[in-house]
Amino acid sequence: MRPVIELIKKQQSNTLWSLTPDTSVFEALHILAEHDVGALMVMSQGKLVGIFSERDYTRKIALSGKSSKDTPVSDIMTAKVLTVNSQTRTRDCMALMSAKKIRHLPVVDGSMVVGMISIRDIMDDIISDHEATISQLQSYIAS
């Protein structure tokens, strides 16, 4: 398995979608939908302070009867964010995501956020790797 930075480089957009802690949950949902993503990094003064996901919304707003228009992201975001660095192997990311039951991992080098990967990115990488191995084996058998 390859370093996670290779997955980030393959992503179609190099834009880091994020929001601030004072963004309303309602506005955050619009940003999720606009960019077709399941989570956003919460940044304050250039630092990662949390992550906001669809899961945060469903469990902490929708099910509790709160108003998404009146609630800031900081009230429901996940503040203890697990991160990896750009050299973390994809297999290790998969193990961490599975063990912690999370779907998104910010990639941080030092204090700089360089991207975010999802479980979908990891699965696509695994499938691509398996297809390459199958192709190589078929070529070997045919020769």
C-alpha cells in the first residue's frame, strides 16, 4: 500500500473544504451538499480544531430536536480529531478508520493541513491495487 499523500494528489480538487467554528450547522449542511462530501474540517486561525460530519448532524441535531439554523458547528463538531501524516500508509489509515469507526481522516504535516481522505478514497485505492495485481498475474500466466 502506498503513502496517503498519493491519494491526496489523485483527488480531483486540491481545495481543502473547511468552515469556521461559528458557521451555523444549516450553512455547513449546504457546504457538504454543494461539494458532495460527507465531512468538513473545522479551522480557526489556520489550525484544525475539529471535524463536522453528516453523522454529527444526524445524531446531535436531527435526533435531539435542535435547530440547525441556530446551532454553531462548534457545539456539535468532533473536537478530538484523529489525523495522519502524508507518509502514513493507506493500510494503516484503513486500520485506524476501522478501529475508531470513522470515515474521514485529515492529513496533517506538522501544523499544516494538507488534505483529507475518506474511507471511499481508501477503498478505491485498494480496488485499484488489487486490479493491478490481477493484471500482472494474468500477464505472467499468459507468458
